[in-house]
Amino acid sequence: MANTERGGGGNFGDAKQSDPVGHARLLPWTRDDGRPCYLMSASGDGYVSRLADRMESVQLDTGAEVLRCAGSLITDQRTTSRQLRFVATRLSECLTDVLRIAESRGARLPQGTVER
């Protein structure tokens, strides 16, 4: 894949360091080595941006579903320690995704915007 939506070669992971205008978007996935991926985009409405938007939506929906299921397991006295470890691992994965999404979206807020 290219590191810009306008074309060009390269690696998503290197986009943030070479972004001349500060429009690098943190993507909702990581590289194979675990490092973050960034996208250089002038418009934010290209194919990879739309793919990232859909991926964020899926990750948020998955997190909500895992949270719902976790609540049921936690309150069930018959839940085993193995099941609790499994759900804790899934919750940790979902929280990691949600924090990455929050960081990405926060970085894209206009300068001077304060949300409470």
C-alpha cells in the first residue's frame, strides 16, 4: 500500500515523520512489528481513510459487544477462572483499540478545540 491517498510509494509507518503539513492520521491498526501506522492525506476522504473509518466502527461495535458479554460472565457465579481470563484478554484488546481511536480522533480535532 502507498503512504498517501494521492499515490506515492512507501510505508504507512513512516508517514508521520515525513508529513510536511501535519495531516498524518493514526490508523486503527498496527504494523506487523506492532508499531503504529499513519496515513498522509490532504482530504481525509480517500479509500484508506474510508477503510479506517469502517474499521474504527467495527472495533467500537466489537468493544460494546465484548463489554456486554463480559458483564454477563462476571455476574455468573458458574464462570470459571479460565473464562474470566479469556474475557479479560478480549476487554484489554478492545480497550487498546478504543484508546487508539480516541488518540486518532483527538489528533484530528481542529487546533484550539476543547471538548468536555
